[in-house]
Amino acid sequence: MQVIFHLGAHCTDGGLLIRSILRNRAALAAEGIGVPGPGRYRELIGEVSTTLRGSAADTDTEDMLLEAIRDDDTAVRVVLSNENFLCRVGVVLAQNGLYPKAEKSSWLRQCLPSHEVEFALAIRNPATFVPEALAAAGEGHGILEGLSLGDLMWSEVIADIAAANPGARIVAWCHEDTPFIWSEVMREVTGHDPFTRLEGGFDMLDTIMSEDGMTRLTDFLAEREIENETKRRRAIAAFLEAHALRDEIETEIDLPGWTEDTVAALTELYEEDVARIARMQGVTFISP
């Protein structure tokens, strides 16, 4: 059986991905893909992984975990999601960069050592991720002292996950791209048949576009029967330009010592880092 752990990141979809996937629970179950409700496993996996501390679960523990998680013991793939799988938001930043506990992803894998484990992770421009993570954690800005911009590399987080889990597939994408690639993200995470059309492909777009804009877009796509992904993305971009909810797509950045030059430098480093991640072996990178 395949098990994919969606790790977040924090301050990306806010749980929307698993909610979008859960909308299609019955259709996915018909393909042997199990999507248990998060309440069934989040605390349990945390307790088991903390108890094992990286040691492999024995058969009894593994069976107990699967019995608690799965609705259907014939499932060939199970989707699990929790932005706190690696750590709480208060410890996503450290003097040595992002997610210093990324290697603890192996603790998750060792909960189900008899099965094929994958990981999924959304990344985000540190220029907006850091302010939101600090705000979400209710932390002060002391962590920024001595923190080099060059330390804020998502490629290092992914490399740590890969090193701790040899051979495990990692799916990654940019949070900024999700309005355009949401259906592809759902497909890669669930592993559903590409000819199966899931509900919720516009769920992320719906959070940042006006109701009128969404209506116009869906009518436009339906009237012209646009199925080509490239053309669909062009249409989304055009409607988003005209109907975006500005308060939802603009982030106020107000951190001590951070200037427009800081934000520009971080954004440039992020773009270089994204290109680096897309080339990493074992990583399936989803891009528009």
C-alpha cells in the first residue's frame, strides 16, 4: 500500500487541500484511494511517532494504526494531511533556516515501515512566509537576529526529507501557483486516474477571486469547452487580473530591518531555489 503524508507547509493552504480532496471521498474510494478524516489520525500518528522516535513500528503497532485510520482495508493508497506532522508553527524558523526538524519526517515513515511512503509539501516565498509564520506563532522578531537570507532555502528542507527517507517520492509545488494548478496538486497527491474529474479544482482560486469573477470564469470555460490546461491557465490568469480580491493576495510585510530591497533579494533567491528544487532527483515538482 502507498501512504502519502502531506506536510503543509504552514501558512500555505490552511487545510484547504485535504478539504478539497475529501469532497471526492467516494469517487476516490472507488479507485482504491482512502482519504480518512484528519480527526482519525492526527493525534494518533503524533503519539505513535513520538513513542517510536524513529524506530520501526512492529507488526502489531502498524496493524493497529492502519485499523484506526482506514475505512476500507482494500485501499491501495491512503492520503494523510497535517501541517503539524513535522513541527508546530512556532518552530518552523531557526537560526539555521526553515524547518530544522525536517529529518523527523522519517519518524512518520517508520510508523508504517511495511508500506511505500511518499511526502507532499507546498513551499512559499520566504518574503511572505516568514512574516506570516511569526504572526501565526505569536512570536517576537528575535529569531531574525543573525538569520541570513541565504539560510531560508526550501531546497534544504526537501533535501533533509530526502536524506532521511531514501527512495521516498516527494511531491512539491509553490503556494503562489496553486490557483492555477490546484487540480494537478489534487491529482498528484491522491494518485487518481487522470481521466477522473474531481470536484474542487477551483477551491483555491475561489478564496482569492470575487464571486462575480468566479461565475464569469466558469461560464467562460463552460461555453467554450476549454479542456486544454494551458488555455485554462491563461483564462484563469486573465480573470484573476480583473477580479482578484486584493486583500487576499497582498501580504503586508513589516519586520524590523526588512526593506523593499530585502523582499526583492529574498524573492530572487526563492526563484533560484524553486529552479533548484525542480531539478532534484526524486522530486515531482508541479508547476504551471
